[in-house]
Amino acid sequence: MRRRGRFRIALAALVVAVAASVLLPGAASAHPLGNFSINHLSQVRISQGSVEVHYILDQAEIPTFQESQSFDRNGDGAITGAERGPLLERKLAEIAPGLRVTVDGRVVDLGAPRQPTLAFPPGQGGLSLTRVEASFTAPIPAGPHRVELHDGTYQGRVGWKAIQVLPGEGTDVRSSVSATDPTGGLRAYPVDLLQSPPDQRDASFMARQGSGQVSAPEGEDVGPVTTDRAQDGFAGALTSANDHGLLILLLLGSAFVWGALHALSPGHGKTMVAGYLAGSRGRAKDAALLGLTVTITHTSAVFALGLITLAASAYVLPEDLYPWLGVASGAMVIAIGLWAIWTRLRRWRAMRTEHDHGHHHMHGHGGHSHSHGHTHEHSGAPITTRSLIALGVSGGIVPCPSALVVLVAAISQHRLGLGLALILAFSVGLAATLTAVGLAVLHGGRLIQRLRPERRLFGGRIAGVLPALSATLIVVAGTLITLRAIPQIG
């Protein structure tokens, strides 16, 4: 009974770990790549004699930090009053050329922005966001008109892009875009749309004399919204300026826990680890090597992406690398799975040949059996160090965006040593979860092999099909990772 209970516990732990990789959502943020995003909203108001475009920009932590390096004279990560003017002028120079309004097919001049504002709301990890608001107005003749807006600002950047129509004075307007804004002016983002934010850059309007009525498509019921990014999990670890030893220990422990929990989100290798070790002759030290490889790979990936963020952002956008890293991770997993299928198929054929030879040998000696020391308990393919390292690299090659925020925040606060320690603790927590999954699988497999003889039929059947099923599971997991990353390339 004791063995049976232990087997059930181990099997339940494995099922929960594998199911978590599919069912659990990722960590909440304003956007899946929220720390990189540049979000903008254009609010259009058509009145008698004028068309107005009120533009709102919400720029996330990483691009804000990159941009501030050119204006931060004190090197403290903060933009002073004297530095705000040139920065605001630069932002307006980026925005204005991207807004194009046509009236009855002719481009109109929006003129200089009116009452522009620049603010730096708090973001994750003690970093700041950038918020710009500005209104552009163009005069138009009285009468009915067809007005069109094209928002070509910040092409190629991830984020929320939307256009909204507002009631004008003395006109009735029929719009191709909604009159509602679920973000409240880019202050809170619908949770249901984080995986697929709108990319709305064009809108058309038919305006005629009237009483301020707007006819527009109804907005979707978007449900709850996110409202606070300033203290979101691991990225908030460096917010405190206290360097007391006990607090640092607590921060390191917290980073470890966040890393362990982060490993439960999709795409972090739990399924491939379980599938690989379940169908192989794995040992505890193999699971430990896997965890060590994940730690080294994830930490190195964060540092490499941080270097690109700080030194090479003019040539490579960090957010553009994430999908390619995901594709590389998935391709590696698929290759490992196919290799496992080929190896286990070859081993199965060898065992069948050996079995047939042994059966013939037994009959050739008067029915006396001769054991060759081989059993079917070890039907799994042997684990190689190369394959373990490849599996660990595929599980840690995609760095967590929050870890990158911690690195950038540490640089901006001149606390690089603490930041590196926190990232290492986070990576160790990530690896600990994957190692625990591997140990649970290995332990469960040994319990199956130790079942009493009257239960061998059930255990033997599982052991017989497990190598093939686990190898197939690895290929499926790699395919899902790749398919998830490909749509983000663009």
C-alpha cells in the first residue's frame, strides 16, 4: 500500500506539472511584451470648420530608459525640468509626420501641436514610463466631407494602436471606428486583449451638418482591465532603495520564488523535461545537470538581451528578438524529440531481434532458457550529456521580460551587483521547478518498476509504450512553442 500511495503522489505531481504548462496563463502585464511596447491612441473630433486629432502616447519602460540616456545629464535615470523641453520636442517631431489627414481626398496640414504635455508615470522596477499628449487641428470648409486618418507613427513597434471618434460641434458623423475607448486614454488595458491588442491605423468618417451625433460600430465587451504595472512581481524587486543585508536576503528569496512560479507559465520546458526523462534511463544527477544548464542559459540570455537593449537598440529592437528566440527554442525541442524517436525506435528493433534470437536459442537447447542479462525494464534510450545540455538551453534561451527590467533598473540605479544577484536567483528558481519536474518523473518511473509481480502487467504495459509516447510528446511540445512564436515575427 505504501508503494502504491507513493506512486499515486508522484504520478499526480507529474500530471499537475504537465497540465500547468498548457493551462496556466502567463504573468499579468499591460502587454505580453509590455516592457517594450509603444502604445498610442488617436482621438478624432470633426466639427464645423475644423478636424482635430488628439494623440496619446504611452511608452513602456525599456524604450523610455533607452531614450532617456540621450537627455539624462546627471546620469541618475531621471529627466529634470530643463531636460524635458528637448525631449518633448523630439517626441513631437516623431509623432507629427506620422499623422496624415485627408479631406475629400486632399491632404490637410494639421499645423503645430497645441498644449502638448510630457509626463513620466511610475513603471516596473522603479523605472518610468513616458506619456505624451498633444492636439493637432486643421481648418476645413463648411459642408459635408469625407475625412480619413492614417496613423503611421512608430511602425514596427509592438503595442496597442487604436483610433477613436469623438462628437464634434455642429456635425453628425458616421465613423468606421468605435466611439469608445476601453483603455481610458491608455491608462488601463483589457486583460482579454493582451495577447492580441488592436493594430488600428486607418479610419474614415462621413461628416455633415448636425447636432453632434455619432454613428459608430459598437465597442466590444472587453471585461476586466489591468491598472497597475508599477509593482508587478519580480520586476518590482529593485523598487526599494534600502540595501540592508536582511532585506537583500529577502529580495533574493523573493526572486527565487518568482522564478519558480514563472516556470509554471507556458513555454518553459516542463512538458519536454517530463517527456524526455520519462522515456529515458535518467538519474537524479541528470535532472540536476538540466537545471544547471537552464540557469546558465537564462542568466546569459538576460545579459545578452540587456547588452542589445543598451548598446545596439539603434540596429536591433529587443522585442524583435523574442519571437526568433521562441522559434529557435521550439526547433531545438523538435530536433531533440525526433532524435529521441529515432534512438528509441532503433533500440526497440534491437530488442526485438534479441528477443527472437533468445527464443530460438531456448528451443535449440531442449527448452532450457539461457538469460543474457537483459530486461525490458530499461527500454528507454540512454541519456547523453549533449542532449541534456541541448534540452536545458532550449528551456532557458527565452529570457523573462521582467528579468530584463530588473537588469535595466539596476543599471539606472547604480546597483548592478544586486541586480545581477537577483537575476541569478530568479534563474535558479526557474531551474528548480524544471529539476523538480524531472525528479518527480524519475521517481514515478522507479515506482512503476517496483510494482509487485501481480501488478507487472499494468506496469509492463506502461513501460513498454512510455518511451515512444514521451518522445512524441517532446515533438508536440516543440511544435506548439514554434507555432506560438511564428505569428509574432513581423
